[in-house]
Amino acid sequence: MNTPKPFAMLRAAWEPLACRLCILALHHPVLARALCAAAMAAISLLAGCAALPGDVQRVASQARTDVEDSALARIAAASLPGLDGAMAEATGVSGVSGVRLLPGGDQAFDARIALVQAARHTVDAQYYVVAGDASGRQFLRELRDAAARGVRVRLLVDDLYAGGDDEMLAGLAAHANVEVRVFNPLPVRSGGVRTRVLLSLHEIGRVNRRMHNKLFIADNSFAITGGRNVADEYFGRSKPANFIDMDALLAGPAVRALSASFDAFWNGPLSYPFEAIAAGQRPTPARARERFAELVRDLGRFVPPSNELDALGRGPVGAQLARGLVELVPARVRVVADAMVQGPFASDAGESIRNAGDAGEPQGREGAVMAANLDLFRAARSEVLVVSPYFVPMPRMIEALAHASREGASVSVMTNSLATTDEPLVHYGYARYRSALLQMGAALYELMPASEPHPAWSDTENGRGSLGRLHAKLAVVDRRWFYVGSMNMDRRSAHCNTELGLIVDSPALAGELADLIRRARVPASFAVSEAPRRGGLQWSFLRDGRRWVLHREPESNWAQRLRWSMLSLVVDEDFL
């Protein structure tokens, strides 16, 4: 049930007090943590009897395989550049999928909308965030319209940021052929994210498990996965700031493996039908549908991007679907997904990469996605290029990168600078490891704020006047293998979140991706190194043909640096 209204003012007083207690006694970490724990326990009591409903009825469902009559199935078959059956049998090569990278936000959104509109049988969508902005509402409207055509729609959303979108989710769920589920709901539905988390601390062990996966599947024929949630800032449509991100579009055996991952989450014990958790505040189905129509009515129709080529020289997916042939590159794809609760869930499509382990239990505490990446790094012989917006390496990651360096591989890490990150506390978690990474021979790059429009891999640099923030999660090894997915290279992704990713064996795509990073992102980044005479670190960059060197954290003041560095001392790195 919801927290009783008489507690609202008391709650409002306790929340800032708890935050202040958490930064007291910074010179006495044990005392500080004890104070935090006591304050949080007191706040959680205000949740009263808030708890998840018991005896929830979940009707199991699976991805459909009888989709041969779908236009998308025919287009996927025509677009697959793999070997035909006779050649596969003769050469012993099978399981080849078709892959296309989606660097541009406008084309990534177009691909999702075009696939929804072309679907005939099923649409499955699994996201950490589906926002209530224009992109989120347009996406949900297309799901509703697909359901009206008879398409079965399954939408699974993590509950952390879904609390404020109950009206939209209730409206979508009220339509025929649509089912909405939320992952690992917080016991309190009202209030902002901070309030809901504070009032859920009595279940913190469960609540801390978040579903960070991003997955979209149409007719079990095409799939999109990668780093993008469904919100304006992921598709170059937000004025203040946009994320520089990357998705992959797939057809072939990898899609079936991704569908198996979706089904495992959809039918699992932490996925709750929306009706079960919002039963006490739901309008009638008719009113919910009316309200949904009101929320999406004034958006206007989605306008596909022009036929301009993206940063990799490819045209919009929607236009290619309309022509009946999508430009894909043949590759062996390994799909790796963390389990909903514990232990890995991994699925292989085609052959696994050299020395990258199998689909069994990963070593250590990491989930399957992190374990696969660590094995990939250890297998490197010439180059490791890591791109992650939030980079807080654990000892096993440092060891894996150091092993690659000892074997003769050049190691480069690219992340956000303090000036571009949206998570300053995470940045200071990363900052502790800069010297160690440099000493083992790694090259460090931190994304600079964009000062002028210039070509890049996303719309954030195409003259729209918004800050570009790195959000892509990538790794390229030996210009043959690459990782793309939802997992940040940090401890939260390794230990707390569920993640989804691809390990792709394709020299063509890996080389293309490495070249794009070197061409578009390295010149737009600070190169971090040790100052040769002064000691400490320095940040160098090129501007107007000149090389500039800074000797302190770029675009920050002492108060900001002090605040975030002190806060980072009392937050466990697993929670960053």
C-alpha cells in the first residue's frame, strides 16, 4: 500500500537530513557509515506496511517462431549475408548472423519505429528507462497502434524510473494484445526516485538489483540492442544534452538467442504484471485508454530521417526496410545476458570467440556479461580499446587489462570527463584508478565538452547546440572482436545490475568501429597523462592547431572537486 499521507511532511524533513548525515564525520568512515545506516533505517520505517503483493498470477508466454509469413522475416532472410545451407555444410561454418551498427540517434529511433510499424506478429521490448517525453510517448503510441493491428506486444520496464509514468503504462496495458510488466518493483509507487528508494531501504538487498538491459525485437526476425534507453537524449532530440551512444541491429540466429533472454526475464519471478502493482490506483480500462490517447495525441507523426548517410556510411533502416533489403554485415555473434536473480544466463549464437570462455558460471562475483568481457581482454594480443561512460575498474578488470598489456597489446580507455559526465560521484570513483592505469601503460581519454559543431558518430555534434555526453558501452579487441551492449565497465554493472551484450567476431565491423572511435572521439577528448616534472596528472588537447595542457581537472572549481571527492569516500564502489 502507499505510505499514509500524515507521514508526508515527516518524510520531507527526514530525506535531506539523511543526506546530511551521510556526509558527516568524513574523517571517521566507520562513524559516518553507522550514522547513514541509522538514518536510513529510521526513514524506511516510514514506509509502514509498504510491500509487494503476494500470490501474483503470471501467465507465461514465449517468443513466437511461426513468423515465416511476416514481411520482416522475409526481409531478414533476404538481408542475411551468411552462407546458404549447402555451403555451410561443406565448410563447417554455420550460425552466421547479420549485424549493423547504429551510431546515430535519429537513425536508431527510426529503426525502432519502422520495425514496430512493419511487425505483423510480435513486438518485445525490454528497457531500463522508457521516459514520458516525446520519444517515449511516440514509442508507446506505436506499440499501441501495432496492438490495434493484432500484434502481440510485451513491454518489460525496470521500475526504478517508472514510478512517475504509471498513467502511461496503465493506459498502454489497458489495450487489447498488450501486456506490460515491471521488473523488481519498489514497494512505494508515489514520489520521486529518491523518495521511493529511501522508503524501500527495508528491502535494499532486493531493490538494488536493477534491470539495465536494452532490447527490442520485432517478429522474432530483427532485434536492436546496445546502450540506448527510450528517451529524447538518447536519440539526439534533447536541447540541453544528448548522449553519444551505440546500438546494433541484428538478424539471424542472434535474434533467437536474444528472444530466449527476453523470455527468461519476462517469465521470471521479479517481473510483475503492471496491473498487480498498481491495483489500488488504477482507473477503469476505458478511462485508462482515453487518458493514454490524450497523452500521445499532440505529438504529431514521426518523421523519418532523410536519406543522409550515418557516420559509417549507411542510410536509414526504415528506408531499407521499405525496399525489402537491409544492409547487414555477416558475423558470428555471442549473446551474453546476466541472470534475473543469480547465476548467469548466457546464450551462444554461432561460435564463441577465442579464449572467451563458455556460457557457464563466470569466475568471481561478476555476472556473465562482465566475465565475458574480462576473458575477451585477456585474449588480446595487439589492441584493447574500451569505451565506457562510467568506468570504475575492479581488481579483476585491472588484472585483465594489465595481462593484455604484458602480452604486447596497446590498451586505451575512453570515458567521460568531469565536465561531460552526468554522474560526478562515479567520475571520482574512476579518478582513483587513473594513476594505476597509466602506470601499467594504458592510454586514457576523457571526453571534452563540445565547443563547436563537428562530424561525430551521433546527432549531438551536428550543430544542435547541446552538450554531448558519452553513453556508448564498447570494447574492441585486436580489430577482430568487439563488445556492444548495456554494461558499463564499473562495479555496479558487474555486481548489482542485470546486463545484456553481444560479443561479435567480425574484423570488418571491429575495424570500422575502432576507426570511428579514433577518428571521431579521440580528437574530441582530453588525453590524460602523468605530468613529467610537476608530478600528478595533466590533461592535454588540441585546439586551433595548438596543443594545450591543463594541470587540474578541466572545467571544474575547487569546491566541486572537494564536494564530490569527499562524497566518494563514503559510498561503496559497488553502488557507484
